[in-house]
Amino acid sequence: MAGHNPTDRSKLGSKRHILTDKKGIPLSTFITSANTHDVTVATNTIDNIVIKRPPPSKNKHKQNLCLDKAYHSKEVEQEIIKRGYIPHIRHRREEEENKLLKKNHPARRWVVERTNSWYNRFRKLFTRYEKKDENYFGLVELANSLIVYRRLILG
């Protein structure tokens, strides 16, 4: 899926939507064309998680889910709550206010940004050369397994 992206003058591109745990280990990856808005694939990314959670009724504690500002939508927030998560969408203004007030609630987006950096260390993923979606997704899944191996086994 490579589509036109208006931000880079209609060049073809693709986007990786990643769900990670608090250590940065990828749990779900979803690939779309670059011109697809993030809100439309937020629930797909959560539904494609590798490790299935128990239903919200059986789970005593809801899990926190830190999201980027691009996922801010009433429909997405309702779907996330329905799936048993507590959505946290931090805006830059709130982050700056928290720094000024010296609150101890740091933003957690850096975990996903670090995982994106790990993906970009793979040369085949940094620049997409594959024309077929299946081939590119296979390389992303291979990168997922290598990241998990490096983080869990090698430390």
C-alpha cells in the first residue's frame, strides 16, 4: 500500500502503525499508505495485537494506552474504552505546562519513537523498495522478531 502523501508533495510512501509495550517491544504492527489518516486504523492496530488480552469484564484492571495526538477522536476513544483500555492522549501544550509546573507525569511517546528508530536501523525498512505489500509486511514482521529477540534474549 503505497499512496500519495500530501505532506511530501505526492510522493509514494507507506506508514507503520505500531503498538508497543512499556519496554518498546512491538506487539502489533499495521501498514497503510502514507495518505491514510491515523484515526482510521487505530482500532485495527489494537485488534491485531499478538498477545490477546482477556475481555474487559474478566480483567480487573484496565490498562493504560498512551496515544499520539493524531489518534484524537471521540469514536476512537469510545472503541478503546470498549476494548478495556484507558486512553491517554497528550498534547504538546499539556507537556509544556507539565514541565513548567514540574509535574511527575512524563509523556510516554518516546517509547514508540525509540521503536521506530529500531525499525529504521534495518536498511530494507528505512526506504521501502518492495512493491508488494506482502513482501514489505514480511520484512516488518522479521524486524519485529529480531527486535523482540534482541530485547528479551540478549538484554
